[in-house]
Amino acid sequence: MLGFDGALAAPRSARFGQGSGDVLRVICWGTEGSLADCLGVWPDSSCGHHKDVGAVCYSGDPFQVRLVGGSNSAEGRVEVLYDGSWGNICDDSWDLRDARVVCKMLGFDGALAAPGSARFGQGSGPILLTRLACKGTEDNLADCAHAGIGNYTSCGHARDAGVICYSGVRLVGGSNDAEGRVEVMHNGSWGTICDDSWDLRDARVVCRMLGFDGALDAPGSARFGQGSGDILLDDVWCSGTEENLAECPHRGVGVHNCGHNEDAGAICYLGSVFGPYSTETGFESIYKD
């Protein structure tokens, strides 16, 4: 209504002083174009001006983010720049969907993990955000639902939120560019995926990441040879519709009970499944966690 892009906080208790007119009670979803369109707007004489509400609005991208304390540039404690100072995020409700937004803000393809409990050390600035509820598709943390910008001292720095980001995937050991052992990059080194729970739905996601139209098979048991790096993912459980492997549930980065004799693979295709497909283009993107 005021021409801003969104709201950062909805302060209560007359933070900006008490008004003098009628007091209204309002129930909105947040998608309405005007308060008049909200589910309910009615006078409430039982609510005094000491409970007047306010709003903190923004235009553009109000937050910058950085990662601190990780072993490489793709992981670390999430810090947010707001009003000239760096602060932290409480891990209350923090999950992979929130981490994806942070990673995308930093130019990565997605997130592999959303560690809490100050995995990457404790920050020292204000705890600016808590109870984030991103869908994972937002372009900025400011677009996610949250409790409002503030200084949440009740959530100590022992609960600072972190992320592990990544970019890319590749196929190795096949007879052409459309098949091979699936490898992803973490900490600057290529690693493999265990074939526990690995199926065509998982392979579809990998193939689409590499620019193919889909997957013909999801071979396990190191069909394309055994890898030599770390086994990074196990029990990957994609629905097959994800745009990225990192959007699929899994046991956690580096958590597995496998050997390289269980390395997972994928056989991809371009065009019709029943017609010839081209492997003239070498698809290989850099994966970095």
C-alpha cells in the first residue's frame, strides 16, 4: 500500500508511540493489496493504545549474507548485514529450505546441509532473525516468513545457524557423456553417492542438472567403476521433480555405511526415450560444497 517491497518486522506494544484514534483489529494473509481486502477488519474497543502495532518496511534487497568459520568458501556460519552491522540467525526452525536461499544469495546452486548449534563457531553480533520459514524458492531471506528483525537474546550464540552450499555434479567412467558414476564436489574434491535407496527418481534429478531430458537407468553396485574420493551422500530420496540433488532428503553430508563397491550411477538421455539421443555435448559442471 505504501510502495515498499515488503516488511522486515511487525513490532507491537506501541514501539513507535501510542496513537489517539479508534483501535482496529485486522486479520490478513499477507497477499492482499489493501487492508480493506483482509479477512477481517473491525473496531476493537477492548484493545488499548499501549498495544498499537507498527511496521518496518524495506525496498530492494535489505540483507547481504556471508559465511564465516567454514573450511572453505561454501560453508560456514550465516551472518546477515543489516543496518551497517553483521548479525547472526538462530537455528530455531532452521532447515534445508532456509539454507537454499542463503546459498542462492551467494551464487551457489543450492545447499547440502543446514547445520545448527554453532557448528562453525559462535558469532558475536546481534541475533537478527529466528523462526525462518523459507519455501526454498525465495531470492532473499527478506522474502521468507520470519519472526521479524530484532535482537533475539533468548537464543544464544550456541544456536547460530550455518549452511553447506554446493555447485554442480558430473558423470565419470561411462562409455559416453550421458552415463557414468555420479560424483559431486565437496571441499574442493570429488566424491560419490552410495546406492542405498538409489533409483530412477534420483537419477532423473542428476540428469536434468546436467542438461539432459531424463534418466533411463539408475545403476548401482559401482557399474561404472569405483570412485576414490569420499562417499558424500547416502539414502538419497528424491521424488524426481526436484531441480537439484540437494533438494532431495538424504542422511547428511558424509554420513553413510557404504563402500565404493556401492557407488551409484546414472544413464541419461536427450530427446525421445525411444529414439536416438546425442552425447556430442560434454556436460560437466563444477560442484563445490
